[in-house]
Amino acid sequence: MEAHDLPLAGLVVLDFSQYLAGPSCAMRLADLGADVIKVERPQGGDACRGLVVADQMHDGDSALFHTINRNKRSFAADLKDPGDLARVVALVRQADVMIHNFRPGVMERIGLDYPSASAINPRLVYASITGYGAEGPWQDKPGQDLLVQSLSGLAWLAGNDADPPTPAGVSVVDILTGAHLAQGILAALLRRAVHGRGALVEASLLESALDLQFEPFTAFLNDPSGLQPRRSAVSHANVHAAAPYGIYATADGHLALAMGALDRLGALLECEPLRVAAAAAPDTWFSRRDDFKHLLAKHLRTQSTAYWLARLEPAGIWCADVLTWPELVAHPGFTVLDMVQEITSDSGARMRTTRCPIRIDGKPLRHARGAPRLGAHTQDIVTAFGLPSAQ
């Protein structure tokens, strides 16, 4: 798809954010066609540039930085320097969206808080991410994914009942919060198109983590006992799901089983103890879920994953193999999605990463431009936007 055909073509986004949540939001806006200008401090830039994950670096910066900042331009500015700040203010005056994830109080000290920025540009959509909201006893705590998973109860949901709290294997709260902020920004842009005024859009990691848990958390809020639901002792996957819901070891791998009738499942698997027990007491499939899961776990180890899939899938049972990444990328189901794209940095270094998961008019969104070098586009932006010269 040509750049001018993308939904956000012509919009200018100023991205002051660092690490993951804010930059992932800005990246998605760039995927959709916006001109995203990453405003970075001249010394070091976004702290994520030096955040080494699994010892992977690419073109002088962390691979993580490149995955989350593709298709942006870098503008170097020291917000404590009056001359640089004047140029940033001139950018704010012409921007459509501004994103930051500074702690509460930082933008007020700089003079780029929402009241100040909206006075400069009344049509500006001003978007802010915090860890725990702009007030309260946690407002100054570090807004970091693992900490929020822990405080929100999310880490408690994973693992079997006897296991300790188990965090997700990815920064799920950061990415979800970035998606929530992008939703708010797009809604605010739509309102601006109708009514002509900007907006303040706010999201926090904690609120996003709570929203992610809306199903079990709502049940907890409405439970007169006030007690948390119990995790399964065997193959836990959801605190409110009856057996067989979970992942089970097979003779050569693992098998995921979603919702299904236990008596029918027992018959298909030729697991007579499960079929008989489930048929005798269908109203106990949740209360006795660990008993049924123990029977399943013992039986499923006797054959391979492929053997069980060949019995279950033709019968319409919701089940799946549990793939490693090497197995996933070799599968035709992955190949047909065409989810991998190659991006090229300013120096010509190439890197493979995922593409935007959204399709517009039936076409996937791809951008070959990688993450920018620090300050690589400062002079181009000064010229294009008619910014004041450096003092």
C-alpha cells in the first residue's frame, strides 16, 4: 500500500516516550501512516537504545529498540535547554498528536503539560502513559511491566495452584497499554475531525493490567465471599474454566485442550475412567476439575500429540499442538500469514521482525524503514517545519 493511502497519512506525531508502552503506541500510528518524530535527548536518546535483551544488539542499539521504533524519525533536543525547548514548542504548535510517558510532574516542570501544550495548540491530541495513574500512593513507583503484573494480581493467575506467582513471558502490560493509548488517540482524532478540538488521552499500566483481567476480576468483585478463585492443581490455564481446559504432556510433546464435554472426550480418547466419571456426574466438571485433569494427564502421556490430534480434530474438539518457535515458523499456517518483514536502518543494516498485524483494504501494512539513529533527522525536521535555528 502506498504511503499516501494509509489512514493516518499527513498526521504528525511527536513521540517523547521511552522503553515500550509509549513507543509501541507511536509505532502503531506510524504503521498506519503517521509521520512519527521521536524526540530524544542528545546524550544517549531513548534509554531503550542501550537496554540489552538476550545480548542482542543491532546497528549499535538494542534489538528491542529497533523492533519498537521502526519507521520513525529522530529529533535530538535537550528539553532543559531554552533554545531546544523553543524548537520543540514550535513542533508542538504544528503537531496533531503528542505522546509521553514521563512520571507525573516532569512535563509540568518543563512547561509541556497538557494545559500548556493545549494553549499552544488547541487541536492537539495529548496522550500520556503512567505506571499507576497521575495521583495516589503509587504514582511515583517505577512503571515497569513485571512490577505491574505483580501488583495487579496478573502474575498470580498463571501456573498451577501449588506454583508461585508466574509472570507472562513477554511484556504484555506494556504492549497492551500502548494499544489502549492508540485506541484513545484514534477516538480523539475522530472527535477532533467532527468538533475541531483536541483532547487529553491517558492510560496507565495498572489500569490496562486490570482491564486485561476483567473476566476473573469481575467474578471476584461480585463474589460475596470476597475470596480469590483457585487455580487448578493440574494443567491450569483459566481460574474459571472447568476440565479439560489446559495444556497436557503427551508422549512426545504437549496438547492444548479448550472447552469440551468430558464424557465425549473420554470416549474419543478411549479413556474409560474419564468417560464413566464424567457421565456419572456432569454437574461436577468444575468442582472436580483436578480429578478429571489427573485422569487426562495420565492417559495423554501414552500416545503422541499427532495421535491425539488425529482423533480429536475430525470430531470437532477444540485442541491444538503446543509449538516452539522453530516449529511455528516452519508450519504452513505461519507461512501463509506472511508476518515477517525486513527493515533497513540508516546505515544499511538489515533486520527481520514482525509486521503490523492490521490489514487495510485487504493489504498488510509494511514499512522497510528501520529505527533511526539518534538525531538523524533533526536538520531535516528543522527545515521542513521552519523551526528556529539552534542558538
